[in-house]
Amino acid sequence: MSQPPRLGIVAQPFAERALGSVLVAELQSGSWIRLRGVFAFLKQSGLRQVAGPIDSFLRRGDTEAVITVGIDHDGTSLEGLEGLWRVLDGRAKLLVFKEGQGGPARTFHPKAFLFESDDQAFAVIGSGNLTAGGLFLNHELAVSIALDLRDRASASFHRQLLATFDAWQRPGPACREVDASLLNALYDAGDLLSESAIAAAARAARAATRRGAAAQTAGRSSIFGSSGAAVPAPAPPPMPNMAAPAMTLPVAPTGPTPPRIARPAARRTVVRTGATVIHKAFLIEVRPQHNGEVFLSKQAVDEDPGFFGFPFTGWTTPHDPKNPPYPMATPDPRVAIVVYDQRGTAIVRLAHSLNVVFYTLKSEIRITLPPRPLAKIPAFSLLVMTRNPTAAFDYRLEFLPPSNNSSRARRLRAKLTRTLPSGGAKRSRRYGWA
């Protein structure tokens, strides 16, 4: 006997199951052969939660999927959209919807997914996006609808729902299918920003309207208290094998979908703030380069990867399309830089968003300093890199010149117990931990 539509409520974070749990469960159920989804925002944090289940769903071979993502208000990141395109790898259709020129300015804001078999369907329509917040952490409300397509009312509702999805998944002037060329074009036009750029813009906006520590608290107002909900997002499952990156700017890749490649072991998914941290401060002698780069130590990173948030989850964008992209920390860590003179007087103080890159070909970890402090740091200065010195910063970077012979400098240099390869230099650099 057929059944009428059956409704349910998904009200995270207070309900037993969050939107992400529902979506993953349906992907893994084996009950469905088609998936359709529309989401306003997509970030790396959400992709990590669903990439493996989506890959498994498509790997069955008898399934199909169509997903539409919006890119308004910087709610979708380059890493999120490109990452989903790489996961789908030509096995499903990925579309971007955005109102452009020639009509009213409208934001693409729906959030819904629909699973189908020949005689059953299951939909969830609500407020959650494909982000860690939308799937698990935020206060979100959705309605789930189970449909028996043999029932007249269910079949009628299903037809209306399909027509709605069709309006947002029919290629046209405002709806474009994602490929490598479109990703590059969106990036070049500024319509698709990296997560580090989005985070930097948010920090700048807060700093322009708030004062003191409030400029760094990302909206965590002291006027309000906690709701009492304490439901963490689950640890994301391992990412599946993915197609090669598309972002080799400024030239867009051409030809068919890139070949699938094995995910390098060094890029296993680890949340930057979630890995175990062994030490509070890292000490190393530095030789700043004329281009602002300062070499740290991959050897030290291997000793305490959690301190550096390694492995990194972002990708660089090479200026030369012939060069490969490299893993980088994303978003850029927020750092306080202090440079001292030989007397121990601070001569430079500034806040900075630090570029941190792992150059895999040479197995080097490099950071890039701005010109102002760079000019004041002589070779073999001591860098004292302190993790989470305050709530406002990820690190504090202090530079003490070799001529600084204060008791603190002597005490810190005594902790430089490890020697790095010289690389042909007259003197090897040293490093240690505090």
C-alpha cells in the first residue's frame, strides 16, 4: 500500500541528528540512484565532511548526480568549489548559479537535496549550506520529506520539486557548468576568492568597525552568552582520490577532465587547530631572502606537525602555469611580528597575515615577511615563534639579532640543540623548542 508524504524536522544543534549526518546517511544507504542538490555556499570545511560519501555514491556506477552551488557574497570559496569539481571528476554534473548583468541583482540562496529511486524519494529543504557550520555546528532548521511515488500526493509534490530543481539546474546565462576554464575565469574576475582572501577581508571589515580585541573575535559578542548547545562536528573522513587541481593560473587547463591521481600522503586531511601540539614555541636561526622568504625547517615540522598545522589544506596559485601548485596554510595564520635591536628594544611591531607554503619538490617550509620588518632582520637572527600567544593571533614572531646578548637571548639560544644541513653555506643554521 502506498503512503502519503512523511515529514520530519532537522533542527541542529539541538536535534539528535544534524543535517550533515542525514546527508551522509542517505549517501551511504544504497537506496538511491539519483542525487540532486542546490546550495548557496560551499567551503572546504563542508566538502571534507561529504567528499568521501559522495565519491562512494558515484563509484557504484549505477548512480547520477547534479549539484548547483551559488557564489554570492563570498560564501563559496575557490578551494570548496574546485575541490568538489575534482571529487566529482566528470562522473556527475556541477553547476554554478549567479545572477549577472541584464536583470535585477538577486542572491542565489536555496538549500535542498533530493534523493530518488524508481518509486521512492527523500528530500531535505532548509537553511543549511555545504559548510561545517551548515552541516553540523550552526543553528539550522530543515524539513525532511519522505515520498512514496506510488502515492498520488507524493508523486504530485515530487513533480513540483523536480520542476523547481530544473529551474536552477538548466544551463543558461545565469547557470554555468563547472569546468577548469570557468574556475579560472571566476578566479580572474574576482567572483571566486580563496579562503585566505575571504578571511582577510572579514578581518579587515571587523577592524574597520570594532576596537581592541573585538576586532579579532569574529562576531563572538560579549553582550551574549552561550545557548548551551555543545555538539561538535565529527572528524571528517579521509578525502577520496581526486583529479588534478584546475588552478594553474593565468592559463586555464584545456582538454578532457584531468586524470585521477592518488592523494599524496603529505596531504591527508587534518584540521589545522585540531592536531596535537607538543611545544609552545619554536626557535630557529634565519637568513631572510631578498624576496621576503624565510626558510623554516621541514625536519622541525615532522617533529611537531600540530604546532605548524601541518599538513596544509590549501594550494598556491603559480604565476607560471608550467609550475605545480604547492600546499599552503589556509587561511593565512594571523601573526604579531616584533623585531628587536641589539639592546632589546622593539623597533618594528605589526600584525600580518602570514603566507606559509610547503615546497614539496625541495621539502622546504617557507614563510613570507613584508618589507618593513624584513629590512631590519640581519642574517642568523633568532626567530622565536610562539603559538597562540593571545586570542587575537595564531602566532607571535619575534626576531632577535645576533648582536643581542641579553639574558633572554642567551637562554633561548641555549635551546638551539639541532643543526640543519648547511646547503653549501659557510655556517649551518640551528633550531630547537621551548
